Amino acid sequence: MRDFIAHHAKIATNAVDKIDVAISEIKQALKSIVGILRAYDDFDTAIPVVYEYADTGNGFDDTLELVNQMIIKLNIKGSVRIRPNGLIELRTPAFGSIYGRTIPELERKLTAKIKEKKQQTKQKKSKVPTLSEFYNDIYLPKKQQTVTPNTLRSINRSFNMVIDGGLDIPLDKFKAADIEKFLLTIEKTRTRQVVRCFLNNLLGYAKQLEITDRNACDNVSKVKHIEQKGEALSFDEQKNFFKTLYAAANIPINKKLYYTFVYLTGTRRSEAIAVRTIDVDFEKNVLHIPGTKTRTSDRDIPLFPLAKALLQKITPTAQGRFFTLEQAKATQVIKKVTTEHHLHELRHTFGTIAVCVKKLDAKTVAMFMGHADATMTLNIYTHPEQLDKALFFDGSISDNVKLERLRRQYDEVLQIITDFLDGVPTTVPNF
């Protein structure tokens, strides 16, 4: 009897447990039903429908289907579920979870979120600076710390050309096709090459700073420019150049001194113009060259005897300048003397003589020329054949004899310069 009672007591206990589970499931179902009812605008008219759903078991499915249709219509990604308290929860990667009691409420909230994000995106895009804003606020201040005033002038010329070309637009709006079209309006290939380099450097820097996510110049064709390589004047050409220069009645004496100074010091045309009295130490025979290409081109060189005598002939301006002509005019005037060579080739001649005639080591010549690397000096100025081609290719003469003859010819050029300086008044007014 005791076993019988224990057995049926256990059955009764299990039945009670099942009743508790059933009651819990009923409560959960009632909460879900309330949620379904609240998902409709009209609570009362929805009751018959709920009873019908209760029979078919598709109430949840239809509610979820309506929300999924809304997601598709608004073109977003997400998933939907009905929480136990009846709230409809829409979970999205872009906006997180959005809750609503009704589908229209949920749609209103989601639409507002989408509108807000679009506005934020628009505001973010509008913060991308234009080319002129970025140039003046960031790019130019950075360049001012690393390049010379002469290079800054070149950068500013390129900037003005781009602005005049109608490209003062937000940096993220630049397109390769527009840049290509603009560059083709620039006639000279060298200028076109410089402007493309400027744009590429500026847009690349903006990308580096994460102001834009791309550099439109990456897809712009590189500009081909056949550069006229300079070479040294032969000794015969040097003699003819200085004789013609000094005899020219239509060239002022100050300009004659300027070209002679470039030849004697190997300076760039702008560097010679930049020399002032504070750059010359007549006692220690040191000449400071204000570098105008890069900051590393700023240098000291020996004040060679003829260069010293030349500067002592000039009365500097109140600002201490020896030469006041403009760079463009310096290039133009020399064409009155020679059409075969340009001004920069006087610098080539100085470097070639230093390497091939004076036999100075490459590092010393690189320092004189303002080169950062002696390799450049050797590549450009190791051409003795340019000084006397017939002598260089004469196989019957030893190298020592060739060198002796080159040095003798160089002395003849220096004598022409010396004779000219001896005839120059002691105080030449500046021009």
C-alpha cells in the first residue's frame, strides 16, 4: 500500500509541475497576443483578426513580414523580432535597435534615423576644404619650413595657375579627367610638368593627412618633357663669349660683371642675384651663396681672386645688393652675346673645369655647386670632351699633356677676364 501511495503521489507531483509549465506558457502567449494587438492602429477591430491568427498560427509571421517589407522599401539591412512585452524590435547594423508599439511608429523612427544620418554625412562632406583653403592653411605653411623663397615663388605660380584654371574646389571633388583636361591647356610641357607635380604633391599630402581618401593625380598621365641638357662651353667658345660680351656696346657694364661672376663662381642665376655684402668676407676670402633651390643649397665657397676683384669694383645698393637685375632679363640679355648657349651653361662650364681641369675631388665640387650628392656632380660635370673635343679624341697625346693644354687654355680665358676687370672703373654704380 505504501508503494502504491508513493507512486501516485509522484504522478500527481509531475502533473502539478506540468501545470506550472503550462501556466507559464499561457502567460507568455498572452503577452505575445497583447503585442500583436498593439501592433495595429485600431485595437478593437483587431480582436477578430487575432482570434483568426490564433486558429491559423500565422499572426507573428504576418507582423514580421510587414516589417521586413518596410526594411526593403527603405533600403537598409536588419532583422526584426517581437519582444515578450509586445514591443517590435528592429535591429540594424547602421542604427542599432529601434523599438515601436506599431509598425507605423517603427517606420517613423527608422525614417528619422535615416534622415539624420544623411544630414551628418552631408555635413561631413562639406567640411572637406577647397584647394585654396588647404593650400593657405596647411600646405603652404609646411612648405615654408622646408624650401627656399625661390622655390616658394615657383609653388605659388603653380597654385595661381590651378586657381585661374577653375579648380578651386573641395579636395574630394577632384577627378583625374578634369586635371588632365586642365593640364592640356598649358602650352609649355615643362610648365605643365611642374604644375602636375604641384597638384600631385598637394593632393598626396591631403591624402596622407586623411583629409581625402584618394589622390586624383594617381590616374593622371605623367607629362613628357624633353629637357635640353646643358653642357660646358668649349674653351674656344669661352674666349669668344667673353670677347663678344666685353665688346658689346648695348650691354651695360654691370650686366657684364654679372655674367662673369656666374662663370667664376658656378652660381645659379638667382643665387648670384641674391648675393649681398653680408655674404662676402673680403678678409677671410669666403663667399656665402644664398641657396635658392633647396635649403641644403645654402653654402660657403672660397672667394676666388678674380671674383673678389670683380665684387670690389661694384658699389652695392643701400640694401647691400651687388646685382639687381631680374632673372628673366638676365636670361634675355645673354642672347645678345650667344644664341648657341644659355645662361645656366656658364654654371656647367664652372663645374666641368673644376672636375676636369682643376682636378678637385667630387665632394668638394659638389659643395661648391650646392649639390646634396656628389654622384650628381660626377654625372653632370665629368665631360672633358666638352672643353676641347679635338684634343680629347687625339690618341697620339698623353693624358698629362692633354691636361696641361686644357689648363693653358683656361689661363687664357682668365687673362681675358683679368684684362677686362683692370679696365673697369673702381666704383661701378649698381643697376
